[in-house]
Amino acid sequence: QVQLVESGGGLVQPGGSLRLSCAASGGIFSIYDMGWYRQAPGKQRELVAAIDSGGTITYADSVKGRFTISRDNAKNTVVLQMNSLKFEDTAVYYCKARRLLLGRNYDSWGQGAQVTVSS
């Protein structure tokens, strides 16, 4: 299973930007479908953005036009660039790697990175 470590969270004012990175190790990164999820206090974890092994990208409606996901298979990293941040973007952000093997999905999660949007 691949191991994931997020970095880049922090405190930012509304309208500001943050860049989250997820570094992967222990697997063949290019075959994994990667995603960023977030979980706010009292809420369920939700998908923010995903990029599969073929480069197809999906965004939650709430972040379209503000967030950008990208991956660098040579560096084993996936990045979430977050612009025009809003109060409601405050959450713990998690990186996830998914691999399909013999008809079954195998998921690995990072430890999470806190993003706080506050004035």
C-alpha cells in the first residue's frame, strides 16, 4: 500500500490562497487514482477534487473555478491549489490514493492537513 503525507495547510484570510501537497511513497504512483477530500467539524468527509491515473479530473461544484488539482508522476506528488478561499472551505483536507486490483478497490489515506479560513 502506498503511504501518503500531506503538507501545506494553515491559516488564511478569505480570498486568499493555499497550496496543499501530497507526497506518496511505497507504490507505483502513476497507477493510482488520487483525490483530495475534506471534513469539516460535524460534517461527513466529502470529495473536493480527483485526478485519475489517466489524468481525468473531477471537482466538487463548490470548488469549481477556485481549486485546481494536478499530479506529477515523476515526483510522486499530487497538488491542490486553492484560490479565492471562503470561510466554508475550513476543514481537514485528506489525500487519498485508490488502486483497483483484481476487481477490488484498495484505498490509502494521508493523516490530514488543517485548512482554516478566518479573518
